[in-house]
Amino acid sequence: LREREYNRWVKRQESVTPVSPLALCVADSPLQFVASGIEIEPMQATLLVDLSVTSSALRSHSFWDNDVKLTFKSEHGLGVLSVVSGLKHVHVDGNTTKEMTLSLASEHGEELDAVLKHILYQNTVAVHDGWDTINVHFLENILNIHIRIRRKRLPYLYKTSSLSPPIHERVTVIIKTFERYEQVNKLMDSVNKFYPDMTMIIADDSVHFQKIDKKNVLQYRMPLQAGWFAGKNLLVSQVATEFLLWADDDFIFNEKTKLELFMEKLDNMELGADLVAGYVGVHSGCGTCLEVGRGKEGPCVTVNRRCNRGPVKGYPQCVHVDRTLNFFLARTQALQETGHDPHFQHIGHTELFLDGYHHLKCICCSDVEVDHVRGTASAFYNKNRNIGGKELRDHHTYVAFKYGTKCLEYI
């Protein structure tokens, strides 16, 4: 089981954080060298792979008529260079320093290629995620070898009972509610109807609090009117499964609420998706793009609700999007890393996707639906849920400040 989960994790990392390919450079250079694609962990070492003298340089008179000199320098000073296996005719100056020079008489020039196979770079300065560049001076040429230094993720695996666990061991339903017990009870009943063993977690900041006593339900009573995103933070923090299903408290599961179809996409590691959403009601549709224009005074964000980023390969019913409706299955770890800003007490939806804009990969599919049955809300609920005036202006002011936006518009 652990091996299976570990292999799934490795495959997903390959899809979401691909390793830079080795860029082998030859052209008119006197050296063949890898310009980029070399990567190490902090305080680790690596050979400067595929470093060799080109055939054109070996035929050059300047190579054989003069003593050979080759200098390596750490441009950013993040590491030292050394020769791990020297030859007797090669003189090394500055071995295990930030600048190292190799020199040898021209009659022993053929030995240089053998030495180049043993040039070692050792990171010596603590770097969490950065680059060092090795400047190589040879035959009046300056070459640059770029080395990525960064910590790689440790695995984060979720334990289940078997290699083919039931869906309730992989998915938790999370629901934020406020003063809508009639609606949330209908939702919970519908979940138990179609997924009778699935855990549901409720975050409830109602003023007129009612204890919920239903199968598979965990209810967390929050401080009064703690707010929308504070509740989401609480919910996400309590999920112990690999995936979470977000549902508003006035949704109802039906025959087309097939969470297995969501799982199929998220289990496809080639897609590398973090979040897959469905339809809320038959006519809700899919597709919102966050179009970000950059400028000196800050970005201008347009929320285009008639837009998508194109079809998903292998799933014609799905499209890539930047924002979805509030009905989605997501990787728990992805939403935990994105977080929910508790400043957003009454309004907050697009803001989650703005927080995840640079890393949250979302798709939306038409093959999974949930019903949206608003019902009748109390006057107390409407008074506290629907804001305007100064509170709404304060919300827009905070959004503009937080994201440094010059403008935010919906079309």
C-alpha cells in the first residue's frame, strides 16, 4: 500500500513540477557543456556533467600552440569547485574554492578531457530555492553553466485500508453553514443517501445554534458570525482524507452527483489537476478565466465568466479554467496550502482562486451535477448575509490592497 501511494505521489510531482531538461550546448563553443538542467539539494554536490573539449577545439592551433588554461568561477558565490580525480600533468590552483583554475602544458592537452569529467560543484551557502552560475573561461570564451539549488518536497501520503479503498476513505464532504438548518439537513440526507459511509464536516457560526445529530457528521460550533472564509479554513484543517468535496449548504446530491467521475480525473496523474468542478444545476455551465493585465500601477484583473482555457485532453466534457463554482472535489493538501483569508467574512469566492492563481490547476466537467435548492431564508439570515454600503466598500478596498490590483471587474 505504501509503495503504491508513494509511486502515485512521485508521478504527480513529475506532472506538476517537471524537472528542467538538460540543455547540452556545443555550437561554436570550444567546450561541450550543459547550460541548464543540473539540479541539487542544498549543501549537496554534483559533477558538471557532459563537460568535454569539442573536436573543433582539439583541431585548433590555439589549443596546441599554447599552454592550456581553464578557469571555473561561482558567479553568485554559493558554492566551491574542485577536481575529484586529478592527473599528474594538470596543475590545479584554488581547488575547493569559489574560483578554480586548471592549467597544463600544451603537449599534455589530451589529458584535459579526462579531467573535465571530474569537475565537482559543492553548494556551501544555505539556499532554500535559488541558482548559482558557473562561469567557465576557456580559449577566450566565457561559458555559463546554471545550477538549480532547491529543496524537494517530502512525500505526503494518505493511508487507506487497501489498494482499492472505497471512496469514503478518500473523500470528505465539507460544508459551511449559517442559520440555514432546513437546507443543510436536506444536503446531509442526500449525501447519506448516495454515499452512506462518507464523513461530512460542518462549520457552523449561527447565532441561533442547533445541534446536528446525523450519521457520519462532525459539527464544529464556531464563534458567532466568525465568517465565511474562517469557516472554510476550519473545515479544510480538519480533513484527514486525500480529497475534499466542497458543497454549499443549499445543495442537494442527485443521481448525477457521481463523485467517482471527479476521482477519475484527479487520479489521472498526467492531468496534474488539483481541483475538478461540476455543474450546479443543469444550466450553470463551466468556465471562468482570470485575465490578469500587468502594469506599473499593479495588475488589472478581469473575471471573464464566458471563458475557458481549452479542452482537457482525453476528457471532451471538461475544460481548463481559472475559477469554478462552489461545487468541486480538490486535493486536500492543495487547498491547505492555498488557505482562506479570514478577512472575507460575508463575501468570498473569486478570492480563493486569486490566492491560488499561480499554482492551483483547475478543470470543470459537465458530467457531474448537483442540485441547487435555495429554499426560504429567514429575515435574520438575509440581514446578516446580504451586505452593502460601507461594508461592501471596505471589502473592495481590502481586495484591491491585498492583491495590489488597479482594478477588478466581472464580465
